[in-house]
Amino acid sequence: MAKNNRPETYRGRRRKLNVLGIVLSAVAVLIVVLFVLFGSFQKYIVYGNNGISIELPILATPSAAEDEGERVFEQVNAELEITEPDYSDIESQVNEEMEALRAVFVPAESVSTEGVAPYVSKLKSIGGNALVLELKPASGQLVWASSVQLAADYGTAGSVDIGVLANTLKEQDIYLVAQLCCCTDDLLAERCPSVALTIPGNVPYSDSEGRWVDPYNSVVSEYLTGLCLELESYGFDELLLKNLAMPQTDTPLNYTVTLSSMPTPTSAVAGLAMDITAALAGSDILVSAILDTTSLRNGLSAQSGQDIEIFSKLFDRLCSSAGTVWQATVDRSSVDYWMYDGDLALRYVPILPFNTEDFTSWIYRIPEGML
């Protein structure tokens, strides 16, 4: 009997709503859906420079090359071809306002305040107007106390205060040319073996000119460029680059760098020449080069790397050593074809063991015992 006259009834226990279970189930379902969608649309994902995007065929705009919604791709047979650099588009850098060069050559051992005096006297006696100072011979020992970092690193700096000497000579109205040996450098090849040209067996290559360094090597380029810029700052009027070339030998030579193109003497030498002239672009200093006469007279420019067409555009003057006026005349005819800009009489300069009136410009290399 119910208490308080209330009928007896049965009430079941209420179950609590499992909210956490519902949430987890929804998340699981969502993850499954995302995986399904990712698998379905993965082939439509496009990775580009601007990020990731999805290209759905239903949203694509048909083009003339598409047929019934299918994209048509043209089959291409790609072939990688490595060729030599093309220098045909090099612009001429010749300063056509140059004057005649009637110079006396001063060897490195005589480049000092006292040593240069006899050469100045000789210059005045023959009516010359310039001195060519050998400041970097093939030995690699610089004449002047260079502040270029690489000269300090490898101990190649000399002792002459070239700034004082240059000012003294300029006060006498003398045109100054600095001669530097480029690719033969005994000291640099010895003290920095990683820049040396080598033959099979990793043996440094040397010949009668000296020990050769690699024109491709960035250290060689940086070093020479730094020296040229320093001399330009001292007021030199012209730079004369000697042995800007590769050695002429049948022995296989190993370069010090790995290149994407086929290395050749021409590309090696032209590359270094362009580095130097580009560094001096915008300055008033002239940049000239001495041609290898063996290469010039025997058609071996492919071995020496001294391509006359390239050199005639990059350098203001081209010089060659000759023993006679006849030899110098033949050499001049060899370069005449390529010298489109400027006056050939000013741009071609023979280096002779005498001074002459047969040429407008010349460099007189005084024979030993005649000074």
C-alpha cells in the first residue's frame, strides 16, 4: 500500500547525455572525410611559384588546344647541349681619344727613384713622352708596397712607394704605363697551389715564361683586379697586361675549377680579360695588352686564348715584341683587320730594341749595355 495514499509508480533511471563522446565521434568523422577529399583531389593540386592551388576540371576554361575537357600536351624531346661562350656581342671599350705612345721600358729592378733616372734622361733625349714601368714581373714579386689584401696574405708586396714615384714622374709631364704579368706568377703559384695550372699527376705547369696560374680561378682574377685598381688610384695613365694568355703546349692542362661549359683557352683568357676591364670601366685609365708573338704569327690563338677579335674590343692598345721594323709591320697587318674603332697608328704599338719613326707609337726596350 502506498504511503500517504499515493499510488505506487516505477520511475526508470535517467541516462546522462554523453557530450564528449558525440564530439569525438564528429571529429573522427571529419578526419575521415578530409582524408577522402584529400585522396580525391590530390591529382588536382598544382604546386607553382605563387604557392599551392587546386585546379578542378569542372571550373577550368576550355582552350583551343583542349578537346572535350581533356588537356592536350605537346610532346617535346629536350636535349642539353653545352657550347662555348659567345663573345660576339661584346661592345667595344676603346678610348678613341688616346694619344701616341712613345715610351721607354723600365725593368722591375730599376723601378725606384734613383734607378729610373737614366731612363728619364734617355726618354728626353729621343723625344719620347712615356715610361712603361714593369711593376709585376713573371716572378710575382711586386715592385711596390701594395696594400691589396691578397698581396699581404701571400707576401708578394714590394717596398717602393709607388705613389711618391708616380707623382715625381708626373710632375715632369711623363705619361705613366704600369706593366703587370698576369698568368705567369711564380710566387702566387708556389704560395697558393690551388691557383696553379697543373698537368696529369697534379704537377704544377711551368715553362720558360715561369709558373702558370689558372685564368679561370677567382683568386687570380681578384688579385689582378685589386692590383689594377690600386695602380689606377695612384694616377697611372695606362695599364699594360703581359702574358694574359694560356701556355702553348701539347701537354693536357688541368683547370682549377669545375665549369658548366666546356673550358677552352679562349674562354679562360677572355673571362679574365673581361673581369679586369669591367672593374676599371668608368675610369679614365687605358687598359692595353701584349700579344704573344708565337700565337700571333703562327695562327695559334686557339692555344694561347688571345682571340684578336675579342682583344681588339676589350683593350685600347695591342702590343707585340719585334726585332725588326719588318716584323712589326707584319704584326700590325695581322691585327689591322679586327681594329674597327680608333686609329690603328695609335692602337697598335710595337715593342722594339730601338726607337723609330716608322711607327707613330712604340715602346723602346733598351738593350743591355746601351743605357
